[in-house]
Amino acid sequence: MILTRCAVCATELGLTLGKKCGRCSTRYCGPECQVQHWKEGGHDTLCKKIKKAGGAEQYNANKKYAEAVSVAVEKCAEDTKGQTCYICTQALHWKTKEGLVRGCSCRGTAGFAHVSCLAEQAKILFAEAEENNLGAEVLNARLERWYRCSLCEQTYHGVVKCALGWACWKTYVGRPEADQIRGLAMNQLGNGLHEAERHEEALSVREADLARMRRLGDSEENMLVVQSNLASTSVALGRHQDSMRMSQNVYSGRFKLLGEEHPQTLLAANNYADSLLYLQRFEESKSLMCKTMPVARRVLGDNHEVTLRVKLTYALALYNDTGATLDDLREAVTTLEETARTARRVLGATHPITVKIEHALPDARAALRAREEASSLREAMAAMAPPRKSKY
Ligand SMILES: [Zn+2]
Ligand SMILES: [Zn+2]
Ligand SMILES: [Zn+2]
Ligand SMILES: [Zn+2]
């Protein structure tokens, strides 16, 4: 359940408080708000429509999906001009008339599609695996189509990921609460909202998700995933102390459950180090990344997204520290230059990590330049200093 507030006064109802419209399940804090909604909020006409759509959660998901698609199409408009969908081969979707998007690492004329076509494809592939009992591995691989491009194999980002998150949620919201795919859909929605920088919404989806998992007694590992996501949403909302505590917890949990070399542990190490940066705890961040970097390079390779993230965090810890030495600053610049080249090649110029690295590079260079100037000034001053008085 992600609708946790009264539809009229927005009072938080959690999962059980308040009352629901008997027909459409719209939630209210009490009879007063319900009556007001009927009389003044247009519920008398909306109720039937909501019920027909499958109830309040489904109706909300459908509506938010449509909004998210139009945001994504508009944001991608310039990039997609004159292109066609690689799935249905049309520029405009035959049924919805929506335009195209592209939010992965595809380049040139590849990878343009309608959100509806991407969603339909993911839905069909997953349903087929489910109906034919193709096993957990196949199910997981098919599930990836909700968040990973089948052409470039990179994850979607930004508003495209958000639209697909809503698509995924609207597809599976009608299933029973304990259904695994419904839980995963909730997670996708939270990730998508985060990507589109809709952090308040992401927070409430993630909190609802964690509450659901606790209630159902989900596994430690699954709960760590949600906690990790909650930590990154907390960063975005400026709650750095919360985020650091959660990130630390996730890192030690994964270390114990999965071991040092697991990609999820490496990613958790990076996130923990990143959360330390916000609290200006550069030394701790740097030493954790120093330890993690060789493992990531060995296990995942230099081109892997997680390795790139680790290198970026390491460089940030190096040059943001006011106690950084000249050598630290040089190392930060070299690391960023190298990482920027790899990220551009592997992930593409518009990928958020590439953007973040290229954003950090001028800052690191400026810090280095300032330090070099300061030290050459010191040398010059030393050279200009009056010679010691001669004895004679
Ligand atoms: Zn109310
Ligand atoms: Zn109703
Ligand atoms: Zn299409
Ligand atoms: Zn792609």
C-alpha cells in the first residue's frame, strides 16, 4: 500500500488507521473527511471510475504512470526527434499516442522506445516465465527488463526509470500483498522516484515497503536492500546522520551475509563511504575506499559501474579533505580523469555517474591548482627571503 494518507486532509494513516470508501477503497481519516470528499471533492462521480479501475491503489498507480510518461517524453523530446520505437517501429504509439524516450546508455539511433512498449515487453516476458515455471534464474533475468535496457544492458536512469517504476507498480499492484513480484515492483517504484528526484514520494514508498517486509517476516537480505535505498533517499533529503547510520548497518550486514567480494557488499561499502563524506569524515571514507578499490577492480573489473563509483568516492574523499597533501590532490585528479574516460566509453556521456565524475573533475583540478600556486608562492617567498646576516 502506498496510499497512506487521508484523501482529503492528508493525515498520515499508516497501514491500518482511518476508514475506506466501501466501494473504491479510497482512504480517509474519518467520516467527516469522507462526507466532505463526497460532497465537495467530486467523489460522487469519481467513485465509480476508481472502482472500475480496480480500486484506489490501482487508480492512483494508473494516473501517476500517465503523468510520469508525459514527464519522461517531454524531457527526452529533443533527443528523440525524428526517431522511431525499436519495438513497435512507430514514432507515436498506436494506442496511447505517447512520444518516445531514451534513458539508458544506447547511442546513435539505437534504444529509442515508448515507455508503454518497454513495459508491455517486460510484462509479457515475465508472465511467460511465470506461466511456464522457468525457474528463479529466468524470472530474475526477465524481471530486469523493468529496469535494464535489453540492448545496451545498462540500467535506465532519470525520468525514464521513474516512468517504468510506475509502469511496474501499476502492473503488479493488484496482486496479494505477500506476492514477491508485487514487493519487487514496490522497490522498482521507489528506485524510479529516487532517480527522478521525487525524494519525498520515494521515502514514503520505501517506508511502506519496509513496514510490509517486517510484517511479513521477509529475509534479512531483502530488508538490507530496502534499508540501503532508504539511506540514499535520506541523503537526498539532507538527513545525513540517518543515512550514515543506515549505510553502515547495510554494509556490515552484507559483509556478514555475502562476504567481502560480493558486488552488493562492494556497493554497500561505497555507499557507506559516500555517506561519511557528507559528515566531513574524509579519513574514514578514504581508508574504506582504499580497502575496497583493489577488491572491486579484481572482482568486477575497471569497467564495472560499481568500480567506477568506488573510484569516484575515493577521489572525492581525497580532494575535499582540507588536510589533503599535494600528492593526494594529484592522485584525485588522475583518478577522476581516468574514471571519466572509462565512464564515458562504457556508460555514455549522459549517465548520472559520468555526469557526477565530470562535475567533480574541475573542482579537483581547481583544488590542485590552488595548492600548487600556494606551494610555489611559498618557494618564491623562501627564495626572496633576505640572506642571513653575514658575520662580517
Ligand atoms: Zn482527513
Ligand atoms: Zn469511493
Ligand atoms: Zn513503441
Ligand atoms: Zn540501451
